[in-house]
Amino acid sequence: MNEARTIPPRPRDRLYAVVTLVLAVLLLPVAFVRRPGRARELACRWALRMRFPAEDLSGLRDGALAAFNAARTEALWRHGQLIGLTSGYRDPAEQQRLFDEEVRRTGSPFLARMLVLPPAESPHVKGVALDVRPHEGARWLEEHGARYDLYRIYDNEWWHFEYRPDRRGTPPPRCPHPGVRHLIEDRDPWA
């Protein structure tokens, strides 16, 4: 990632990746019986569901969900890398609550927008934003995500990616933080 300081890999993250890959391999025969043409993806999904049991993929747009599943399937099978979802779709009320909390914490809507956007502007509400973990998974996604139309958008959020099929493999200009996005991009592809 293009940062002066990166978070070093943690040994436990590597262990989790190895265990999850072994689990996916063990689940592969059952997945093959269920869906022969998509066995690797299905086994990966099952193994990742065990690794990240609190993960909620509901509410993501179909394209974003398909792209995310395809990317993390490749990450696990080809590179032994885990990519989990911390936050995806958020309903407008939840997004408003997060924005209001940030306004209270920072003392101003302007400062709050550096980390959280109001619901009308949030790609999470549109079902196209993915906050991922761990750091190594985000690093993998930043390097390979364009193949799936998944792009890191903000300099200050290594975890935030968006599904942007309108970009056709070309990363959009990265913004320093969410609050300046509207100044850099002239249109919303999901409006």
C-alpha cells in the first residue's frame, strides 16, 4: 500500500490463513458434490464463514457481492490470503447514527466527514462499499482488486474499498479522506 508506515503482518493472521485454507481443502469434496463448476468458490465461502462468523454480506449489490466473493476466492486459493468483511451495506439509519457519533466525537460535521459520510453520500448505504480486514488482505485487494472492479478509495482508510465497474480496471483518483470525495469526482455512478 502506498503508505509511509505499514502494519507488519501478525503471526496469528498467517496461522488463521493457513488453517482456513486447510479447511477449504477439506471442504472441497463436499462442495464439488454440491456445485461441481463452482466448488472452489463454495468451499472458500464455507471456510471464510467459519473464520469470520460475524460477517454480514447481506445488502450488498449483486455485482459487489459477486466481485468480492471472486476476489477473496482467488486470494485464498492462489495466494493463501484471507479477506474478511468488517462492514458492507449499512441502512441509512445506521449510517446516520455513525455520522452523528462522529460529529459528537470531533465537534463538527466538517471534521466528521473525514471518516464518516452522511447517508445520502455514503457508498455503504448504496451497497457498494466494503470495509475489509486483515491488513494483509486489504493489501492484496489493493494490488489485485482492479480485476474485480474493487478499488481502495481513501488515503486515510486502508480498509475501505468500493465496487466501481464504471472504472473498467482503472483505479479512480484516490481521495485523502471521504470528506473531499465530492470535490474530486464529478458524478456518482450509483445515483
